[in-house]
Amino acid sequence: MTSINRLPRTNYITIGGITLTLFIGITFLKSFLVTVNPGERGVVVQLGKVQNNVLDEGTYPVLPFITSVKKLNVRIQKTDIEASAGTKDLQNISTKLTLNWYIEPSKVNKVYQEIGDVNDVVSRIITPALNEVLKAATPKRTAEEILTERAQLKEDIDREIKKRLTAYGIHVNEVALVNVAFSPEFAKAIEAKQIAEQQAKQAEYEALKATKEAQAEVNRAKGQAEAQRLMRQTLTPELLQKQAIEKWNGQFPQVMSSNGTLPFINVSPKNLPAK
């Protein structure tokens, strides 16, 4: 009975020993290999010194305690910051900037050597650069110009931030001005000014319309006066007599004036036909 109980215990010890040996062996073998995953690049550090070669995606042999590999993300990253700055007319603005960027794959060793990992890139390089570029761009414009020329402001920031970050091996895809906010008092002043400008334009339009209508009336009056003048020049007594005859219906008026004269036409009784 005792021998039967000892056999399983021996087997357990044997299985445990084999498992531990395999685990130690696999761990030891893995220490000689390093895997660079998709979207990463490997920085080779040998005896504390960053090497010139950069490891692409894949698995590579290394010498433990002599060579190590630091992996950096080279995918497109997004960084958001909230910043404030002053304008040319001494107004304060608050804005949210969004930067899409990535580390140049061929320069990860330089980035790691001079700056550090991705977190160091954001905190030590990108965030300060965005703040500095914004504070340099907004004082060139008044607050109203920032509202009306927002696209140009974005282009200025985009151009300057690309220039700064390229020197560190960081590629910028795009900078976005997500929001630009002014003080409530200034926002109300801008709204009041826009309303006043719209009212002024409407009044100018009404005045111009009235001027054109008055000018049109003057032109019509001049035309009528000219037509009457030309008509007076062409109306002779003979023409008036002819027009009266053409319109006469052949009947004399039933009521005669006191002097016995007929209007318009002098007709001799001798020329009348006999009845």
C-alpha cells in the first residue's frame, strides 16, 4: 500500500521537474530572440550604445546582457492639446489643437537616442512646439481677423510646426484647429458689429434703390417732355385742320355759340348739295 502511494508522488515530482526545465529552457531561448511587431521599429542598443541599424518587422537573434532592442511605434499618432494665446489687438483666445504625426521609421534610432520613447516625444517636443507656434502665429492677427481668416492661421501653424518637428525625425500629417473661443464680452461685441454692418449694408442698398428709381422717373419725364416738344414742332394749323376733318362724323353741333361760328371747319353753304 505504501509503495502504491509513493509511485504517483514520484511521478508528480518528475512531471514538475520536466515542466520547470522546459519553462527555463524556453525562457532562456527567448532571451536570445526579439520580435518587432507590425507598426514598430527596433532600436538596437549594444553595451549601452545606440547602433546605426534599425530593425524592421520580424524576429531577430540577440545576445542577452550585451544587446537589447527598444521598440518604437511608427504608426500615425494623434495628440490633442488645449492652449491659449494673445491676439494683435490684445484679446485672449483659447483653442484646441489636434496634431496627427508619426516617427520616421528610418530615424527611430536618432529619435530614441536624442529624445526617448513616444511619451518623451509628446511631452518634450510636440506639446511645447505646438504652444510656441500658436503663440507666435496669433499676435500677427487681430481677433476679428482670426475669425475671418481661420484657414490662413491654420496654414501658418501647419507650415511652422512641420518645419520644427521635421528636424527631430517626426513627420506631421495635419494640424487641426478644433475650436477657437474668445471671451464672452468680445463675442457679444463681434455679434453686435456684424449686425450693425448688415443693417448698414441694407440701408445702403435701400438708398441706392431709391436713387435709381428717382433717376428712372427723371429719365421718363425728360422723355415725355422731349416727345411733347417734337410734337409741337410738327403740329401746324393745316395738320390740325386735316386731323379735325378726318375725325369729323359729318354732323354739325346741335348747340351753336352766340357768334354763330362752327368749330374746326369752315364749310360754305353754296357748296352743299341741293335737296
